Amino acid sequence: MNITLNGENKQIPDSMTVTGLLELLHIQHQRVAVELNETIVKKDRYGETVLNEGDALEVVSFMGGGEISSECGVRSADFKAKKRSQNHE
């Protein structure tokens, strides 16, 4: 199935959860925030949140520097600042 991950199309297996996607990408879930279709997914729900065709995900790392990791497509950013700016638009 096809999803959008950090603005790029990505094909993943059907019925994959957020946890499964993070594992597939070799990302430690404790170090990221996940937004699914513009809604933040709580970490305790990663394992039960099943992804669907056409879903849009943003995976944001809390590492400093503000750069995008080319290895796994995870954005490094100030996630709180991003959400604050969205709330004021």
C-alpha cells in the first residue's frame, strides 16, 4: 500500500502499524513524534494504530540540528514549535 512519509511517497506492507513502520525504518520510537493525517499519535498507541492506503505521516526526531536524516527520512526539528505555529494560523 502507498502512504506519504514526510512528504514523499512510500510503499509499505498492508496492515502495518506505526510501530511496524518505525521498525521497518530502523527508527527508535522513543526518539520521535509521529503525526498521522495531521493528528499526533500518542506513543502508547503506536502498536495499535494501523496505517491505511493514502495516509500521510510526519515522523519528527527530537535530535538537535534541524536537519533531515537521509538514512530513514526522519525530520529533525523543534516539533513543539511546529505545532505552536500551526495552532496560531
